[in-house]
Amino acid sequence: MGIFLCLCMRRSFKIKLNEDINKSLFDIIRKIQQVGFMAVKELRHDGHIFTIAYDIVNPTSSNTIVILHGWGSNKEIMKQAFGKLMPELRHIYIDMPGFGKSTNHTVLTTQDYANIINKFLKDIEVKPKIIVGHSFGGKVATLLNPPCLVLISSSGILVPKPFSIKAKIAIFKLLKPLGFTKLRSIFASKDVQGMSYEMYETFKNVVNEDFESQFANFKNRAFLFWGKEDTATPLWTAKKIQSIMNHSILYPLSGDHYFFLKHASFIAKTITDICEDGEQ
């Protein structure tokens, strides 16, 4: 009787243990489904190795949206804005090379960034219909040529520099031949302070880039969200893009270059309404 009771207790314990394990696994899976996960992927482009950090939110959703940050930023600010919205879409937030936790040890162009992101998406077997790009990320998103493009205060239209900036550039150019290159930290903009040589040269490649022809050549649907008080990419640049980009709609909203942080719900709802048919 004692042996039989002992066996029954062991069996009951195993059943309870299995139930606890299954419940724990279920809770973990449900948590991943709700929150997503962080990952890194290594890829090669033009003879260089890049480690790309990315987050996936709502990983079990079938339709995908890729969201790209701006220059000097990272995926976290974009995830802060949109991570809890659009639950019907799988979100992919990417640290572009040289930003956040992604590496870069070479000089790049905007086209290089687009090629790297395109290869990354192919490697993880994702073909998104919707790509969102803020500021510099808007130029990269445009080159990726998605069926549904969302530009958030995108750069790409040349903005005349204030006299004070022109004066700083002129002084630096005068001092550079005399060996005063260490003064770069004084004259450099906040966008490049603390950058490596490779990222500084990359910045010079992309900062004064006229993207009008690329915007004009984009033939799919495009939706432009802009801050009315934006001084980095003023509202008139959005109107310029809209005038040369077919099938585009402009949504001016209150705020500066980071206006999307307070208008994320409106932007997310508009995105899902206009691109609701998902992937190709």
C-alpha cells in the first residue's frame, strides 16, 4: 500500500511539474508574441562585415512594417513611438550601421545603407509592403522602393544654411591647410560630434545630398507626415517632395523634427488605414 501511494504521489508530482513547465513555456511564448524580441545578425556588404541589431514586435503577425530611424538616432526612439501601436502588423526596428548597437567600420553612402538594409531583409526572409523612414531614414526607405512608403520629416531636399553655419565652414576650411584639423570638434555640428572617422566621412557623403530625382522617380504610394515647426527639414521641403512625388499625400502636424512622438497614434492609424492590405 505504501509503495502504491508513493508511486501515485510521484506520478502526481510529474504531472504537476509538466503542467508548470507547459504553463511557463506558454507564458514565455505569449510574452514574446506581445512584446517581441531583440536580435543581431551579421552580414557582408562590399567586402565588409556588419553586425545589425534589430527588434521585432508582434512577431506572429503575418504583415510587416519596417521602421527606420534618422541620423544620429537609433531604433529605440522609433520603437518608443510606435511599439505599442499597430498590433495587427509585425514591426521590425533596425539600428542602421554605425548607430545604436549596429557596427560600421567603413565609409558609406545612402545607397550603401539601402543595399545593406535590403540584404538584411532578404536574409531574414521579409518582404515588407510598408517602410517608414524618419529624416535620413526617409531617404533610405525611398531607395528601398516599397509599395507603401511613409516619410516622417524626411531629409533629401537641400535647405540653405544660415549665415552663421556658412561662416563656421569657411573658417574651418581656412584653418585646415594650416594643420588645425583638431579644431573640428569646435566647428562640427552636433550631428557629428564624437563620431568615428568613417561615420564622419559618411555624414559628409549624405548631409548635402539632393534627393529630388530619387523622390521624383518613386512611383508607388507615399504618405508624408511633417512637423509644422520643423527647422531641420522645414515644412516647405515636404511640399516640395509632394509636388514631385506622384501618388503622395501630405499630413502637416504640430511640432518640430520629432513631432511624431506626440502624434504616433494618428500616424499609426493612418498607416494601417491606407496600407491595410498588408504585404505583397
